[in-house]
Amino acid sequence: MRLGLHRFRPVLAAAIVAGTLAVVFAAGCAKKGSFAPNVPPETTLFVQGPVDPVNHIVHLYWFGTDPDGEVAGFQLRFTNNAAAPADTQWVWTTRTDSIFTVFTPTGAAMPTFEVRAVDNEGALDPTPATEDFSFTNQPPVVTLTNPPRTTDTTYASMTLNWVAQDIDGDVTKTRFLVGLDGGRDTIVTTSSYVIPTDYFRIGGQLASGPRTVTVIPIDDGGRAGTPATATWYVRAPAATGTARLLLIDDFPSSLGGALNFSTDTMYSNTAARNILAPGVYSILRLEFTQPFRSAADVRQTFQLFDAVIWYRGTQTSFSTLLATYQDGIAAYLDGNATHPPGRFLIEGLNLIQGRAATGPLREDWVTRYFGSDRLMLYETLLPGDSSAVWGLGNSGVLKSTAVCDSLRAGGILSGLRGFAVRDTHDVLLWARSGQLSQQASQFERPDIPVAVSVPHNPADPSGGRAAITTVPMRGMNGYSSVPRFLAKVFYQFGLTAPGPPPCP
């Protein structure tokens, strides 16, 4: 790297000094009260590094002198750059150096840099310091870190993440043009983007079919890099009409083919028998495809449906998916200006964190959505200790206040949660006194709610609703009453045709 000095004019400087002295001497002989004219300032420009060619990011230095006053500041500009006509306007500064990022969208530009000093009386250097440059700019590179595959399936939501590189620029200033199917282009300044649901509409409708996303990096000099693309299959929320229900099957067949089949059919048959029209509900089987890459994907997907039921069956394992994206479910339940509060039922064991209890949902869900002040605890055999994990014995009978029905356990279950409810009308299932395995004689307790269904607005039960059953339905068919019970829950969720209420 060399340091070059541009347009240093010693002869002109000496002439200015001599002229100034002559003017001062002449002023002494001039009429009393007359003044010498203001001498304009002079500008000198330094270039750091090679002059030609240079990177589109360049550090320039300059200074000014004024023989009869002070330099107040400078005006500077680039000219002869057709790609950036706005840069031809003079810009004021008091700095004597700056780092410039030159707009070079084609990878090359040959502008002229000009700087002129301005003295304390507003006089401009009539001969600005100039330098002709040849700037170069290499294109940035972008790589999708979680690209959807052609075999992947989602609903009308997709979260993309990427990394960018720019060998001759500031990668933190890289922008990205994200488009779907050759349109809906959006400028993004972060390395992540959630494609809005509306972008998936074709003629105002959400249809099934392959979709292609494109991400184009644009560097700090305006040069675009090679697009990164991905194609995957997007599924319509309903075959016909309005999407009423999303059933999320989170009970893998690896846990038992017959048990898995009976759990699935328990929900799908209820939907088929009770929902108004065919083709208005959808089943998402998580063991085959997992469409959620962010909490925003969960929220946008759920908002496609009137209600969502997520069931995990009798498995006792911890759901990482629920834990990671629970804020998306919460946003669905809360609603916003464009979407009313959602209706959501979660079913399974070990669903909520608590005292000596692991679970994917934070304990604040109990107070925020499940209409309760806390989880109920029982005293363990260890002195002074307690736990939120309850167990249900074989043939235990559960009663419902919310839908006026009853269920009977077909086996031993462990991993239930008890709720200290605020309104007993919200109790979907009560464990009667003595039915829970922890309710031995020395720990006898009253009936304990183990499932609740709470309206978002008690004054409008037909609106949003959050429900949880910490006992799996497949383990509660001792009376063969689960299909009837689920049909009443569907009615409470507004999914079935008007008819007699669950509770006369």
C-alpha cells in the first residue's frame, strides 16, 4: 500500500502567500477604511492505498488551507457514476477523512471524487481537488442453512434461515431479496425470514402444489449475488371450503401399531362423523413431516384453522417440539387485530412443568390459559417434599362438568396434572376423590381437575378457547364413551352443527 499526495501545488501556494503580503502592504497605503478582498481556500486530497483499481470501499483523506482566514468545512461528491446519480450532489462535512462505499451494482464503476474547502466567509475553493477512480466489487454469496426439500410438506408458512459471505465488503450491510414463485419480492436485512401466509395465495385462494422460494443477496455496493433457491410442497388447509380443524397426530406408530391406529381413528372418526362437511379438516402426522421451523410458522399455520387439536396419546416422553414453539401456540390463542383468539386442545401425559415435574409447557400456561391459580401438589413419602405428577389407577372414573359425561380408565396412567381452577364450570374432567393413586388414606383429597376447557372471554364462550386434558383419551375408554365425549368437546369448540348442548 502506498500513500499518494494529489495536487499539491507549491508554486500556487507561494504565489498566494506573496499576494497576501502585497495586499497587506497595499492596505497600509490605501484609503482609510478600505479592506483587501477575501482569498478563497485551497484543498488537498490524499488517497490511501493504490489509486487504480481499488475496492468499492475506500478510505479518503483531505485537508484545506486558507491564507487569510480559517477553513470552516468541506463539500464533497462523486461524479460520472451513472449508477448513483444522487451522489453527484455536494455534501457538507467538517471531517477531513471518510470511508466511502461506492455504488457498484455491475461490479465496476469509474467515478470522479471531488472535494472543495469552504472558508469562514463562505468562499469555495474554485479548483476542487479531484481523483478519478476505478472501483471493483465482487458479488456476495448466500447459502440456505435449512432449505426445504422437495419431499417436505408445509401449510402456508415457511421460515428460512441463511448465511452470507462477502469477500470484499461489509457482510453485515448485505440485504436480501426474498421472493416466492418469481414474485412477492421483499427486502430483508436479517438472516431469517418468515414468508407470510398471504404470499401463498393464488387468485386469493390457498391451493396445494409445489412452491419455490428465492433468496438473492445484495451487498453494500448494490451488487447482487447468485440466488439461492428451494422448492417444496405446500398443502392447502382444506380440500373444500373453510378449514375447520387441524388434527396434529403426535403419537408415532413406533410406539405400537394397534395402539397408534386406535388413537388416530378415535380423533379422525370423530371429525368425520361430526364436522359439517367433508374435506374441511386436515390431519398432520408429525412422524412423517414436521412443517414448523419457528414459532411464527406455528402461529401462521394454526391461524388457517378454526380449531387445532394436538394429541400425544399414552406416551410419557417429553415433547421438544411443543417446548420449542409454545410461544407460537400462545400467539394463536391470544389472537391479534386480523385474527380472533384461537381454539386449541392439547392432550397427553406430562404436558406442564411443575414441582418435581418436567413438561414442555411452562407453568405460566396454568394461569394464562387454563383458568387456574396453580398446579395442585401432593405430598410425597419424603418429609416436606411434594410433586405435581399424579397417577390414575386402573378403572378410575373421571367426571365432566363442562360436557356432562364420564370416562373410565382402561389401565394405569402416570403423568397427570391437577389444576386449582377458578371456575368449576371449566372442568373438563374431574378425578373423583380416591381415584388418583396418590390419594391414599393419609393424603385424602377432594375431587381434582385433571382436564380443563377455558374460554378466552367468559362472556363469549363461542370465541377462543384453550383446553388441556392431561389424561390421554385412548387410555380412558373403559366405558366405550370416548367417541361421545370427544363429540361433545367438538361441539364446545364450535366444530359441529347446532344441536342439543352437551349439558342439558
